[in-house]
Amino acid sequence: MWHQDPAYAEKMIHPVPELPTVKDRSAYLIEKAKDKVVLDIGCSGPISEKIKASAKVYYGVDQVQVNGCDVVDLDHRADLMPKHEDVEIVICSEFLEHLTNPGYFLLVLKKYYAEKLIYITVPNAGGYTVQNNCEIVNKDHVCWYSYTTLKTLLTRCGFEIMESRWYHGLPHKAEGIIMVVR
């Protein structure tokens, strides 16, 4: 299958990096939020209450009403995302894969929270397979990210990647990817 010319192979074949692995994504993010002013984007997830309890000040934003968070259609109107001057870190966990237009969202995030550390986590495309003729996929997801595609998207949107990690598993089959950007 990959017996193409060298230029094609260079464009298409990317080594999976050996990165540190985080056993528990939730515990990792909760620790990063400890005593910080946090903006939690996509705060309807199960770890948001724990992030809120760990944070010094907590702001949440999602596309649905949850626990008093700001409600914004972040897919189509990310420009309505609240700007909080005191935010120290932004957590965007298990959110990008739900967006129809993640580039637009990321450009607004970069504009509003430039120079802030942003923790982005996504499921790892390489960590899932087809089993018994069935896809293993959340029906609310519209895309998959590999290490390479997430890095490419973030770089195109002007982010500097500060740190990358796998979570829940070995690099080739880890459940997800964490990238810390600014």
C-alpha cells in the first residue's frame, strides 16, 4: 500500500512519537486547575465539577446549559465566547471533535486568550478500531484527531505547542492526546 514515490510517503507516513503518558486525564487536568483561574470550555463533561472544586476561580462555557455556565454556540458563534481578563489557564477537554468548524473556534480562542496556557485533549484516532464490523465512535463526534492532525491544526491556527502527552494507554493505542499550547 505504501509503495508510492518517496515524496508521497514523506507526506503520508508519520512516526508516532514517544511521549510521556498520563494514566488519568481527569486527575491531570484537575491538578493543572488547582488554585488557578480557569476557563473550562465544554464544561458539560463529567470532570468539570472536580475542576471547578480545584480552581481558585472557575468560568464554564458550553453549548448547553450546565451548572450555571455561559451558553454559547461555540461551533458557529465562537466570537460570542466570554472574555475573562483574569483567566490563567483554559481547559478544552474532549470538545474539538464535536465541532463542525474547529479552526474557526481555535482562531477565536487564540485571539481571546493569547499567551494563556490552553490544555486541549481529544480522543486519539489511532486508539480505536472497527470491531465485529462496527465502528467504535461517539455519534456526537464529527472528526478524529491523530497526533499529527491535531498538531497540524493547532499550528495552522497560530498556537505554539508547549507540551504533548498521551493519556490512558500506550502511544500507538492510547485513548487520547493532550496538547498544551499557547
